[in-house]
Amino acid sequence: MQINLISDTVTVPSEGMLKAMMQAKVGDDVFKSDPTVNALEEKMAAEFGMEAALFFPSGTMANQTAIKIHTQPAEQVICDKWSHIYNFEGGGAAFNSGVSCSLIDGDRGMFTAAQVAERVSDRENYHLAITSLVSLENTTNKGGGACWDLNEIKKIKEVCDAQDLKFHLDGARLYNALVAKNETPAQYGALFNTISICLSKGLGAPVGSVLLGTTSEMKKALRVRKLFGGGMRQSGFLAAAGIYALDTNVERLEEDHAHAKALGKTLERCSKVAKVETIETNIIIFYTKDTVEDAEFISCLKSKNILMVSMGEGKLRMVTHLNFTKEMLVYVQNVLEGL
């Protein structure tokens, strides 16, 4: 038995999801004539109280499209130094949109409205890049699945409105935050210009993300998606998995969170672990003791058929998901306690 805790992207479709996929009615989504893709987009737009949505092959493409439609070359995006759009999207902001990132030194991937206000450039100073977009990530990946405080997001929105800045949310794992904080999609839809949602992480779909925004923004996004090569044909088979995931796999995220917290407690007792970050959702970030090499720790677990990953900067990561069972949890706990 191999236990994969590298990410929540490693899940495979359930029997029910596969059945939904095989029964999907499909068309050609490049011509916007796939009924299941259209249904997914309408469903998510309605849930978030936003005007429109667009289905993408990946979260990176959805985020990069949002940056593209909100900025012009030589402008600037404010984000956290640990944000996914800066660290893990291949330099796409610079390559695709010609923009730079103004990085905030936040707390576990989260920052304050005051920090944003300090970063907004003076538009009258032609030596400086014009700030045009603020992007945040919820939950924070490199921050260990941390959830933003909704009141702070509202304050950042006020800064954006006052400074005429667009506001984007990389909501790859937003549903984890909604479940953990007992919040609603509509609360977020009311605050952001665009939101990206990944269906292939905690929700368990095999492929796909959705970008939400106004009708005019999604019209622009459709053109950018084509430019990026993201148009798909009978993608309703994938959209059906997304609809099934939204209908079936949201409330059960609580189970992933509980498993992560249980693993965290075991890691705190592990003789080779120095520190475990606060666990709110399904991501566990921890650090080994100075006498233990990260690669050695990862290799040791791999020899026990447990897979995990390093995030760099001394951060080790485990991620729980719907294919990580109670039995697997007990096995991993026993292995960690025996190290």
C-alpha cells in the first residue's frame, strides 16, 4: 500500500464521479456549445453571486488569465512573497503579462490592508511601475493551508477601491477555507473582481479550474484562454466531474482537516521534528531538527511507502485528501511514532 501525501491533486475519481463523467452531455466548448461546461460555469457563478464563469484546464492558467485581463505590461501586482502566482507559476506574470510583483512579507502567506496601502506606487512618479492589481491566496499553500480573516479582506478591498486597483483571489483551495471558517461563496463573490477555483485539489476532480468575474471580464478571459491554448473541445466530461465534486465533496473536506490535525499532533511528538505550523485545513507544514536532513526524512518515509514533499526553505509538507483513509492515517501515525 502506497500512501501519497504529496498533494491533494493526487486523488482519482470515485465510481460515482466516473459515472457522472461518462453520462455527461457534451458539445464543443471552443464554440461555447458544450452543455455540461455551460452548466458548470452557470452553477459556480450563481453560487458566488458573480455574473459569469469560465472553465480552464488548470489553476495556473486561470490565475495567469486574471492577471492578463487586469493589467498592462510594465505594471505591478501586489502579492505575498509566498503566493502561488509568484513562486509556482513559472514566472508567468512576467512572461505572459509583462508585469512585476511587489512582494509583501506577510504572516504565513497573508498580509494586512495597511501593508497593501504601503505598497501602492505613486502614479505621478514615472520612475515607478504603476500598481494595478492586488492578489491574495486562500488557503495559503506555502503558508500551510492558513485561512484569511474575512474582515481583513474587506479592509483590503477598501484600499483597492480607494486606489482604483483590481482585486483577484487565487482560491485554489477556497472551499477548504469556507468549510473551516463556516463562510459562504457569496461573501467572497461580493469582494473580488475575479476568483479562481481549483476543482482538482480538495474537491477531487481529475482536471480543471474555474475563473469567476463579470460578463465583460470573462469575455476578455475567453480570448486570453484561446491565446494561452486553453480551449478544449468536449470538455463536458471534465466539467461533469467538477459538478459532481461540488455537489458531493465539499462538506467532507472537514474529514481531511481532521486527518491533517491528527497527523500534526503526531508530528509534534516525533523525535525528528522540530516544529509544526498551525493546522487549519488539509495542509501540514513542518520542520525537522537541525540534526536531520530533509532529504533523509523524506527518504525514510518513502521506504515505508509514505510519499511527501519539500517546499524549500526548510519546509516539509503533507497534504490530506479524499483518498487518504482512516486506516492510512493510523499507519502513518505509527510510522512517525517509531522514528
